[in-house]
Amino acid sequence: MEDNENIISRYTRANAIDDGVLVDVTQQARETGIRLPTVITDHLHRVLEEIPETSRGQDWRGRLHDVLWMTFLKLKAMQARQSEDFPAEVKVIIDGQTQTLWAVVDGDGLTIMYPEDY
């Protein structure tokens, strides 16, 4: 029996990007040093887009850079320890508060999300 024989439907990473569930940030991730295809969840994307008055002067790209940079540092530290414990917790300050994000590496690449998005 083939593995695909009983599959009724597949929802791929590409489908999730097309549907807006995931947002492709691979280009920005490469600029930060991350070499994997990279996506963020729509939830994280909306948090980065919705900039409150108290965070005046910030923009989506800068906020995304902060998330990607902290993820890059976490992945580098894991690589140095030869650790593959995923999801990896990434701490990043967004709107003056420390947020806990998860970074998950799988066969499709890197996904960065809030734990509740998993």
C-alpha cells in the first residue's frame, strides 16, 4: 500500500501562503543571515503590522528584522550546542514587552509563530 493511497486532502505550505495563513518572509530572512525558506504566521504578521501609538517611529520591516535577528541568534546558539530541540523558544521585545515566539524547522523550512499558533 502506498503512503498516499489513503490521503483525502493535503494542505501544503504553499497553500497556507496562498490563503494568507502564513506570510513568506524568505527574502528578509536571507538579509538577516537565515538561509532557510522562512514564513511567519498571519497572527505574528498582524502584530508586527499593528503599531500602537506608544511605538511611534517603528515600521513593519524593522519589527520583522528584530524577530528575524533574534531567531537567527537562537538558531546559531542551537547549532553551536548541536541541539535540535524544536520548537525553539525565541524571546523578542515587541511594543516594550518581551514576547515568546516559537521557531520550528522542518522539511519545508523555518516557521516563526506564537506558541498558540502551533
